[in-house]
Amino acid sequence: MDQKQVYDVVILGCGPAGIQAAIHASRKKTSVLMLGRLNKSSLFWAHVENFLGMFKTSGEDMLTTGLTQAKSFGTEVLEEDALRLTPAGRLFEIETESGTLLLARTLIIATGTTRNKLGVPGEKEFLGRGVSYCVDCDGGFFRDEDVAVVGGQSAAAGGALTLLHLAKSVHIVAETLDVSPVLQAKLATSGAILHEGVKIKAIHGESQVTGLELSDGTNLPVAGVFIELGAKGVLELASSLGLMLDESMKYIETDKKQATNVPGVYAAGDICGAPLQMAKAVGEGCVAGTNAATYAKNMKLAQEGPGEE
């Protein structure tokens, strides 16, 4: 894949919403790239018996078949997460785990939601007082402080690399570090301190966080802990693009075309809110893929923005 290649549609996430969006966008003869890994979708591990025409099948089989369909219509797939999204004139620049930079005329966010919390003492008590779920939102409050990032996927790794420009020291606490070799190599030379094979037992503090208790008996003195247990979440994506969230600050608001408040950005699936069901995700993916492709085609026809390609 060439650096700074321009795609008509880039889809973040390859669950049911993302794959359905890819199928519809590709069938409209637009260039489509889908980012993500099948086994990161919650559907991958599920058994399905409430979807029309599918009775007692596995989510893995459905996703694998769907991915084959999308590829047959021309969808390209890159098994990496997006680390950063940046407006670039009328386009959007995406940086992936491996450092690949590419451009998109439209984006479809179909990453699902990260539902896991640590569930340890101190997590709820110190929320907003040292506990955060968004490096991009809250990292600036911890300049020259010792901090920790909890998680083993791209959000944790990318968050740690961001915090290294702000914090005094950055610790990564992960049961298993599961990122691309390129991102792993970046971490190895970054100065971040990795604690692998351990869990957080408790978050300690008084009025603010003062430290972490690890499962191996280590007490880690930190002023902040960023809990990043999945791929880039809705808060990070929203903060970088200016997306409007609902009142709960958990989900992206869309209209009936699955369009967000940012022109050229669409969203579909669990990231748009309840019900968190495959049937809803597939329907929204269809709508998002169709409208994103139309938007991209119209943009090219109007030749908007100099130097797009």
C-alpha cells in the first residue's frame, strides 16, 4: 500500500456494521479500505440464533463469510487499528498501528464499544481524580507526572506513546501485549516501562490517585492511570474529529443517513447506541456504506479540494 494513498471510503472496524458497510460501498464502485481484525469484534465469540435466516450459527462463521463477500466486491483489508484521525482539508488522514499514513474522502466509524472496565477498588472512586478512559482528552492534565496506561491493545500502546511527550514517566500494565510488530518495536525504544503478565489489583489514593497495586505485589507510584482496554474508543475518535456524542458521552450521534455532525464522517453499529444487536448493526452498516460512497463520488465529481490525489 502506497503512503498517503487516497481511498473513497475508509471503515474503522470489521464487525457486522463495518463489513456490511464495506459490501455496500464497494458495490457502488468506490475504493474501500477496512481496518481491523475479525477476532476483535464481540460477534466473533458469539453464537447467533436471533438473526433473520441464520439459526444457531457462529459469529466467527458469519464474519468470515461476510469478509469474503466484501473482498469479492473489491474491499481492501488492513488488519490494524487506526491510532490517529486528523482532518486534512476536505479529506481525513489516518495513521495506523504500523505507522502507515493514508487519506480518506469519507470515514465510517464502526468500531463497536469497549464495554470492559477493570472492576477494581478505586476505579470508580477516583474517576476524574486520576482515573481516565481517554488519553487524548485528559493527558494534558498530567504533564511532568508519573502515569500508567492499562491495556494490551492499540489504544494502550498509542496512548502510552502520546503520554511520553507529556508525562515524566509512562508505565504500561498489560496481561498480554497484543499489538502489531511495528508498534511493539516503537514501544521497545520509546522509554515506556512495560509491566507484562500482571493485573491491577487496586487503585490507591486520597483526594487523588497516588498509586497502583499490581498482582505481583508491586506498588507503582503514579498520579494518573489511563484505562485503555481495546481499540481506539469513541471519546478519542470524537475528540480528534469534533464528533458530537449523545448525553451519556458513550455513543456517536447520527442522523437517518448515519451521518455525524462532521461532513464526510459516518457511524454505524454499537458505537451509535442501543440496542447493541447485530441486526441493528447490519442495517446501519448498509445505510452508512451507501451514503458514504455517494458522498465520496459527489466529492470527486465536484473536484473539491486541490491536490487530493
